[in-house]
Amino acid sequence: MNKKKIIILAILFVAVAGFALEPASAAAKTHKTDKLYFKQYEKNKFDVFVKKLNKANIIEGLYTHPKVTSQGEPNSVLVGFRESYPAKQYKITKIKIKFKKTVKGKTYYSTKTFNKNSVYYKPKNNYRPHYAIVYYKK
């Protein structure tokens, strides 16, 4: 065989080996949601979002405003699966939340990443959650 054929065969062997070693199932693949924006639920009380992955798996986010003295602790963010479904087919691997605040007409952003299945966080310096991106595995 000449050198060109040997090089072509080596490249083909490496490519086939790469495809064979790559995980084929969707279980090993990490998926992510679009930006899940916190929308006002009750004026000056709660901001929420709800994302349905399938019939049994729902991701929810809740932000309790600082001056609220009800169920949730004031100025806190909760993101995770809805508690009412015990059988979870999905596992959250990472949650990225983007916060924002406006001071004298200028908007500031901050991002916080959590490598947990659910998040409870109290933002500081008057930051409020703007949106969240949830990374999960099937």
C-alpha cells in the first residue's frame, strides 16, 4: 500500500473509533431549557415561572419580594422540581440564574450558577432574579 492509502485508512479508523466511543443514549446527554423569565404573579409579592418538561416533571421558580411577610421568606429565590411528583425521570445538574437591579436609570446584571438539584438563595444588594436556565439529564 502506498502512503496515501495508509493515511486515509488511519483517519477513517480514528473517526469510526470516535463515533463508537461517544455515548449513544440520550441519558448521558445534558439538555437545557430556554430562558425561563420570572413574571409578576401578585403585584409586589411574588415573581414566578413554570416549565413543563413532560406530564409528570415540572420545573418551577419563585421569587418572594423583600417586603412580603407570608409563606416564603422575604427576598428569596426558589428553583427546582415541583414537590408533588415523587417519581422524577429527570435530574437537574445545574441552574444558572441571572439577576438584575436598576439604580438611577442604569441596569446592572449579575449571574450565579448552582450545581444542585434545587436552589434556595437570598440575593444581596437589591438584585432580583431576571431569568433562569436549567440544565438537566433524562
